[in-house]
Amino acid sequence: MPWLRNFLQLSASYARQSPPPPHKSAAAIFGRASPAPSLTQLLRHFSAGSQVTYPGLAPTKGDEKPRVVVLGTGWAGCRFIKDIDTKQYDIVCVSPRNHMVFTPLLASTCVGTLEFRSVAEPIGRIQPAISREPGSYFFLANCTGVDFQNHQIHCQTVTEGVKTIDPWKFQISYDKLVIASGAQASTFGIKGAKEHATFLREVSDAQEIRRKLLLNLMLSDVPGVTDEEKRRLLHCVVVGGGPTGVEFSGELSDFIRKDVHQRYAHVKDYIHVTLVEAHEILSSFDDRLRKYAIKQLTKSGVRLVRGIVKDVQPDKINLSDGTDIPYGVLVWSTGVGPSSFVNALEIPKAPGGRIGIDEWLRTPTVQDVYAIGDCSGFLESTGKPVLPALAQVAERQGKYLAKLLNHLSKAGGGRANAAKDLDFGEPFVYKHLGSMATIGRYKALVDLRQSKEGKGVSMAGFMSWFIWRSAYLSRVISWRNRFYVAINWLTTFIFGRDISRI
Amino acid sequence: MPWLRNFLQLSASYARQSPPPPHKSAAAIFGRASPAPSLTQLLRHFSAGSQVTYPGLAPTKGDEKPRVVVLGTGWAGCRFIKDIDTKQYDIVCVSPRNHMVFTPLLASTCVGTLEFRSVAEPIGRIQPAISREPGSYFFLANCTGVDFQNHQIHCQTVTEGVKTIDPWKFQISYDKLVIASGAQASTFGIKGAKEHATFLREVSDAQEIRRKLLLNLMLSDVPGVTDEEKRRLLHCVVVGGGPTGVEFSGELSDFIRKDVHQRYAHVKDYIHVTLVEAHEILSSFDDRLRKYAIKQLTKSGVRLVRGIVKDVQPDKINLSDGTDIPYGVLVWSTGVGPSSFVNALEIPKAPGGRIGIDEWLRTPTVQDVYAIGDCSGFLESTGKPVLPALAQVAERQGKYLAKLLNHLSKAGGGRANAAKDLDFGEPFVYKHLGSMATIGRYKALVDLRQSKEGKGVSMAGFMSWFIWRSAYLSRVISWRNRFYVAINWLTTFIFGRDISRI
């Protein structure tokens, strides 16, 4: 009975850590709106400034596998979880979402080219051991802090949307900690951007954009809307001309030309897309490709505006040159910056505020802590540049680290503080495989050069679009989603996009 | 330019109806948070108790097609819209949702057997003319009242979820009005039911149930949850033993046996389903089938409780015999009653508060008004019983009424007040085709008797389940959704249900 074994282990660790009797303390934590002080309050009161303890997973013992705790379910974390050897380690994943988002295809879901579920991969499908092995878990929670000295993290459950249960805290001891918690959308402190714009990072963002777009399409058809208001409601403004912003603009113009013209014939002349970028769109791409993209986007009706956003209001954005741009839907994708969780960690940082790592992706000042993906960057002391916040960097790091930890465990370094003197082998080296972006109208850009100055193949057009589709289809993790993405593309091609607002 | 023609028509009707100049008045209505009094206020102020006018669609003129206004996008309204002859009529549909829900398959979406979009059919796919014809529209709005004397309805837009636009009012003149606005879930005045239970009527309800179920599955795995709380979180209680309640219980037990046991191995022993019914489950079915259903449900682990709910609290329900049933997810399906919109209409009602209709589905006291589906019932004077609130009744009425109105138009009775003296032909006669319900484990009930006392075939088991699937698959309206339902069933069979919580 793996479950029974596991439950006994949990209970045991719990009894060890919590001073009051287990039954009472747990009841105190979970009693909703209880008038008596909760365990948390009691402990805080009596602990005299020292460390507060909560229920959780105790340090692993000799007869258990060492425990790897992974924070986050993005590209880096999921690749790591997929590749880690579950015979060597128990995995505990802590994340506020139970799935990975296949971000390169997220823009396609906003207009219904793809379905939301086709780009979301549940963590249990990526690594089945997490839901089957008695010592492996997925916890729907946020990590609130790390006690590096005691090899322990503090967490709080995510309960958004459900009123009948209060969030609660718990702690997990780790043998190895992998921080892959990602970055957060950056607004460069522009007033109103957070409140009024939608970022394109989670499935829920795409759902919000789709609902808003369909609502505005329908509202603008109702009697009594002025022409001016109609134009505002149906004006989609995208801020940021990186691949995400360009792909979203391309998808949107496809949607307008193919679906809106047929299914919203009454308002088709009122819908427009504007892409605002302070510098150059697709700045990381080859010049020739950039020019091609500009030409194609303009041809599809996307208006390109060079400008710096000064201020965002509920129904318009103000540019620094004094122009006002009214909008009905505003999508923001100007890049990412460190999250508040990363900011609060007291370890050396890389340029840009990311968690500083060495060539083996370790945080050098503390034992057994690794950081991968958008939350991490090479320390200045390594002499290497901070890598861009790209899926392929994150995934490559996850893959490398899983291999490294598998190797350490086999060499006897799986437990906490046991890998100090081991040989870590080859350091992590990043080799850029190139960039791709679709621009709508069955066209895409493929840039296979290793750097902006490097030499190599770069191409644009239908063939690139075909490569883009095939490449992403083959990268989708599960066969189920691969099948669904293909089916979605097929049905969109035959029947058009789905426009029910659910 | 159909659009231009249509726009001119709108503007013209607008200028005719509204005293202030069109531009200013529209601006006054739409100016968000404008300190000046809105047009509505102004009109109300100056109209001295008489009728207030808003922008909208004016009465049709000689060179236009007559206008049928349909309220609602359920089974009745959508079948009507599908079958009405768009060469004879312009159609205007007013509904707070832009799609029809294929309700018999909604229960399957709660646990991921089917996807949400596979059971939602956008109105533009049911009747393409509504988005293409210059005089046909879909308006995302609620009807707030009907002025039967002036052949006009009053509407207010639905803007839920969007802060940048206030709802506004408009009015539509009709030649024919078809009320198909449905019923609303009935809670029999039980305290707390509306606040804490989820009804299973809209796609959003199914989404809420799925999110809550997956959240509770994950939360109950986090360290620090007592056994008691775990059992509560994972206790799904269904109130109401009609086909919806039974099908949902069956789907849920399938989900538990096939997916939870594999993917949530840590908590699988804590999840349970209880079905609460005051009388008998599936009371409209053959006794033999009912007994079969009870046996199968019990075998699948569904606990059947006979009891009357007295009171609903955030985490438990109280039965009238004093029993408390703690729950994590509560689904309510005890039948339907008249909506507040129907209650407010000042026309004769049928028993049970529905809109009273004669054998031709007309409301006899007013001209050109028809009512179909769950919102209507035969007047006592017809000597016929009120038909049950079933999809097949609603659909049959929609089909009959479309034929009737097509016939009237051809006979010269398409305009307002023009059908008074025409021959309406055969009255509507309902012939029950039988009932079906699935009970999980690849088993279903098929009862082909025409009434509870009648004779005919009734069967249960795998063959019935196959008939159930085939019948519904063939009833799904569009080829796109038919394709998706088949694909969903196939992938659920191969890969299991999708458990990402998005």
C-alpha cells in the first residue's frame, strides 16, 4: 500500500514538527472563520522570534530516496521534471498552476485557431511518477521563502476562486532545490499598464483576451453605438514588437480577414490592429526578415506605430509624443523582469536582478540550490552573458540539470550537503538554435543564425511557416496535445475559428 | 454595400425616434462616467410619464422584409432560428449568450470527457444569415420588457466582465415576437442553495464545477489537511435525481474510477459521490430501468440518499431529518421554474407560472407573440397538460413554429397585425419519442415508451449506451462539433481525461 506508507510518513513528519497534538493543530489551521487563534498565530506568539514550524515534509531519512523540490511548472521546471530519474529521487513540485503552457502557441488560442487545452500540458502527464509514487507530489502552492541553511522552503496554498477554504502554510525539506519560478511581465513602471492591459503569458490571459474580443465584436453591433465608440471597441492595440506581439498581431489580422469578415459582416470595417513598439520590431531577427515581416504585417492591415507609451488609461494609451490611441483590447508584451519572490531571495544576483548562477547552474553561496530558466542568469564572475529569456534556453537548462543531478545521485551525492566534493562534470553551454516567428497569412520567419552578427540560414514565407508549424508540433510534449493541435489546425482550416463566447 | 444600406437604415430609424440630435445623444449614452445627465435621464425627465425612447430598430417598412425577433438561444430558439426562412424574414436574436448549449452532453464536460467548446454551438453557425444579412442581427443583451401594444421590446446590453463600457438600453420593433427565453433553475426557496450550489445549465457552470473539483483534488494532497477535511473537500454532492443529476453522478464516478485512481493516487480513497433525492431517482423512467440504474450507480460507488434538503451552508447541507452532509462540490439540479422576466410579463399564464399559449403556440391576448420551450405552457383553456421542460419538447416547438411563420409569410401575414384572419393550419401536437440517460461505466437507459403508463421498448446496458452516444452524436448540430465530440470521446478513451486546471 504505497498510499498508506506515504500517509504514515506524512503523519510522522507532522508529529515531529508541530508542538501541539496533530489533530488539534490541523483543526485549528482549517477551522474556517474560527474565533479562536489559529495555530499560526499561536506559534507566532510563543516562538519568541525564532523559526515557526508548520506541517509538511520532514528531511528524508536513510531508507527514503533523496527529495528534489522544484519550484515552477514552466519550460525549465517541466523539462527538468520530465528528465529526472525517479528511481534516484522523489520529486516534489510546487507551483500555482498544475500544467505547463506551450507558450509559442498561446497567441493562437486568443482568436480560436487553437483550443486552450491543446497548449496546456498537465504536470502529471509530463511526469506520471508525481501522481503515483508515494514520496512524489505536486502541490498547488506558492513558495513564500527559502531557508537555505536548514534546507527547507516555506509555502502557502493557492485557493483562488474558492471561498470555502482558507489558504494555509506548510514547509518542505529538500535535498536538492531547483528554482524555476520564471520571471514576471515587465511594464517598466508605466502607469495603468498593470491595471488595464492583458499580458500574454498564461492560458487565463488568452481566455480573457478572447472573451473581451468577442464581447466587443458583439457589443459594437448593438443599436446606439456611435461610429467613434465602435472604432474604439474594435481597436486591438499590441504594445511590444517582440515575437509574441508580432505573432499575436498576425493571428489577429488572420482572424479579421478570414472570420470577422464572414461572421461579423456588420462591423467588419471597424476592426483594426495596431502594434506599438519603441524601437524596432523583431529586433533579434535578421534585417532582411524584419523588413519582410513589416511588409507582410502592413499588407494584412496591421498598423505599425513607433512610439513610447507614457500612460495607460481604461480606454486609451498616451504616447510620449502626445498621441492618444483609443483601444478596446490592449495586449502588453514588452518583456520580462524578476519576480518579487526572486527579488526577496538573499543570494547573489546576476545583472538584471536574476538569481546568480555559475556554469553548473548552481547558486554558489548556498548548498544544493540550482536556478534555471527566466529567473536565473550567469553571475558576472563567470564572465558569461546573461542568457535571453527564451523557452529554448529554459528547456536546455532543465535538461542539463536533470542529467547533472542524476549523475550526482549515482556518485553518492543525492542527499543534502553530500555533493560538495564531487566532480560536477562538463559545465552548461548554450548553443542558440535559431529563432522563429509566424506573422499570419501562412507566412513565418525562420532565422537559424546563432547570433545577431553570426552567419547562417534565414528565410521567410510559406516554407518557413510550414517549418514553424512542424517544428512546434514536434515540440509539443504529449501525443494527446500533438493530436489536438493538429486537429485544431485542421478544423480551423475547414470550418473557421470557433466564435462562441463561453 | 449591404453594410452601408443597413447602417443608413439604423441611422434613419434612430433619427426618427430620438428627440436630441443623434450624435450628441449617442455620445451622452456612451460617455463613461460623464458628469452630465445621460440621454436616458434627460428623456425620463422630460417625457412626463409617457414612453421613453431609445436608439434601436424602427418598425419595418414596405421595402424591407418583416422582422422576427427571437428571445433566447436555447433548444427552442435555436431550432426556430435554424428553420426560419431567411428569404421571408429578417431575424433578430436577443440573448445574453451567443451560443446554444448542447445540454445533454454538458455533464460530460465537468470532468473532461468532452471539451466545453464541443457542446457549444455559436448562433452564427446555426443560422449564418444572422451575421451576413443586412437586416438580421444577434444582440448580446437581455430583454427587459415587452410593449405588446406597440410591437416593441426593450433591451439592455450584457457587458459582464468588461469594465470599460457601461450597459445601455435600446429597443426593437417586431413584426413577430418569439419568446424562447427558457426557465431558471429552481431551488424551492431553500436557504443558501443559490449562493453555495452550482447549477448545471450553462457552460460556465460546468467550467466552475471542473475548476473546483480539480482544485479540491490538489488541495487535499497538500501537507496539513486533516482526514476529515480531505473527505469533505473530495465529497461531491448532487441534489436532484433527474437525468441531469444521475448523468453527472455517473460521469463523476467514471472519472474517479478511471482517472483519479491513476492520477491522484495519493487521495483516491477519500473521494466520494452522493446523490440526494427527495423521492425516486429518474421518476419518469420505467421501473425496471430505475432499478437497474440504482444497482449500477451503487456498484460504481455512488451513495444514494433519500432526503429533503432543508438548508445549504458553505461547507455542508442539512437534511430535514437532521443529517448533515459535508461537501466540497455541490451540484444542484432539482428542476426549473419561471424566470423573473416571464413572471413580470402581463399576459395570461399557464399552470406553474409559464407563459400561456394556445395550440398554435400563440399568446392569445396579444397579436403576433409566440412562446416556445421551457418558458411556455398550454393554457388551461386548451384542455392540454403543460409539457415537461425537455429539450425535445422545445426543439419540436421551434421546428413547428418556424414552419408556421414561414407559411404565414407566404400567405401574406408576415407583417405586424397582418395574420389575424389567416388560417393557421394544423395545431402543434407533441409526441414523446422516449427518454435516455447515461449512468456511467459504458451503460445507459433508453425508454422508448410514449408516457409513464404507456407500452413500448425500454432497455438498459451497453447497447443502450451505444444508442445514447450515437443518438446524441447525430443530434449535435454542426459538423464541426460532431467531429469534436467524436474526437473528444476517442481521446478520453485512449489518453484519459484532461486534468489541467486552466
